[in-house]
Amino acid sequence: PLYEAWKRVYDVAVTSTYLHPINKPPHDIRGFIYKGIRVLPRQICGVYTSVNTFEEYKGGLAGLEESVHGGSVFQTVLYNRINIFMTHMSNYGSDRLANLLWRSLVRFIHRRTKI
């Protein structure tokens, strides 16, 4: 009923979902069409609402940099033509993890690839 209502009331054509399907690695998740609505996968980058400082990120600052410099975040961008990442407002405060992640990712891609 939700998809029918979105289509009928709001004329929604595209939405995103988190971790669907769950049994694939993040860089191999693809979108699909359900009841006439395109559903794009929302990629994850390890920066969640509960992760506000380097100590809370898996592997600390080194883990964050590793995910960008050839790790999971970089591979997700590399293997998907369209990427939808989500961070939370709290990630732009404290240690500013989201700012560091995106700045580092763009810099790495610019310097190391021809994307």
C-alpha cells in the first residue's frame, strides 16, 4: 500500500532504501523497480548517527582513511555509476567525520583515478 500511495498521492518515481539486498557486498548492490517506482540502494560509509568522533569509527582515523584510500567507500564509488550515501547531521559536528570523509574521498579519486 505504501508504494501505491506514494505513486498516487505524490507521483513519486524514485526512492532509496538501505541495505537491500543484504546478502551482497556494498559495492555490488543494484537498484530495482518495484510497482513502477525505481528503488536505488543507499550506500553506507560507516558514519552513522552514533559515530561522532574518530574513536567511535571502526578502526579510528586510520580506519576512516583506509575506507577511502582503496577500501569499502572507494570501491563502492568505483563499481557503481550512481551512488547515494547518507550521513547524519551529527557527523558534521564533533570531529567532523563526514566532512573529512567526503573531502578525502574526492581528493583521492582526483589524484589516483581518471574518474
